Amino acid sequence: MKPEPTSSMPDPASPASVRTEEAESMLRDLLWLNALIATELIQLVENSSALLRQGDIPDSCRLEHASLRAVALAIADRYKPGTDLRMHVQKHGD
């Protein structure tokens, strides 16, 4: 019989623990990147719509897009705070 471990805490230097940290870091990066892509696609849709309409997009779309942007930015800020994404997206409104 194998002896039972004396501690339920994983060894932070173990290869599995290091891989878990790398995976968590990668997931944070991917969530941030997806938020970036989402906000840029929203802007692309708005710009394309404005060009096709030869004017502003409907207010209902503008409100929905603002809500979608806010969700994407909240996700980006939660998993990778301190980037310039929020500042960049706010420039789109200028």
C-alpha cells in the first residue's frame, strides 16, 4: 500500500502546478484577446453600417452595441486588468 499524503495542499513547485499556472495565464490572455476582437468587430459593424446608410446607425443599435462593449470590457478588465483596451475603445466614441 502507498502511504497517504500528509498534506492536501499541492506542491507549488510541482510540474502540474506550473502547468496549471501557465494554463490559467493563457486563458486570461485568450479571454482578453476575445474581448479585444469583440469590441473591434462591434466598431467595424458600426462603421460599415454608417457607410452603407450614408449616415448614423439607428439609436437602438448604438445602445445595444454600447451594452455589448461594456460586457466585453468587463470581461477584459476582470481577467487582464491594466491594459489600454478600455482607453482605446473609448476613443472610438470620439
